[in-house]
Amino acid sequence: MTEPAVSSAVSDRPAAENWTPELGLRLWVDLVDSCEQLLLLGLRREIGPDGDLAAAYRRWQAVQREEHDRAMDQFVENMNRRLENYGR
């Protein structure tokens, strides 16, 4: 079995324990930008070349907000239930 190829961008980076805060921030920004590009490419694939990318992004974002809100509601309910049980 052959080893997967490692891009030169990854292999040229120092080990995490040697990172400066500036390098960590630059890598984080690069990761966020890459994730955004993948999201936009995925949305473009769904809507086609003539679709409204901004509208597709707004729809995606609305779904993400709804899922986040549901997760936070569940978290608060669980926390309240545990606090009530703790006080008994």
C-alpha cells in the first residue's frame, strides 16, 4: 500500500509546537477561506451555473441557524433538567 501524497504546503509547515501565534492565525484564516470556497463550490454544484449563489448561501445559512438554535434549545433544556435534579 502506498502512502498518501502530502502537499508541499503541509510538509513545509513546522510542527504545531513550534508555531508562532502569527503562523497559527494565518493557518486558521487559510483554513476558513478554504472551507468557504468548498461551501461555495458545493452550492454552485447544487444550483448550477445560472443559479443565484447569494440566495443559495442565504438559504444554507438560514438552515444552519435553525439547526444551531435547536441544538442550543436542547442544551438549555438538558442543563435545566440536570440543575433541577442536582438540587433535589
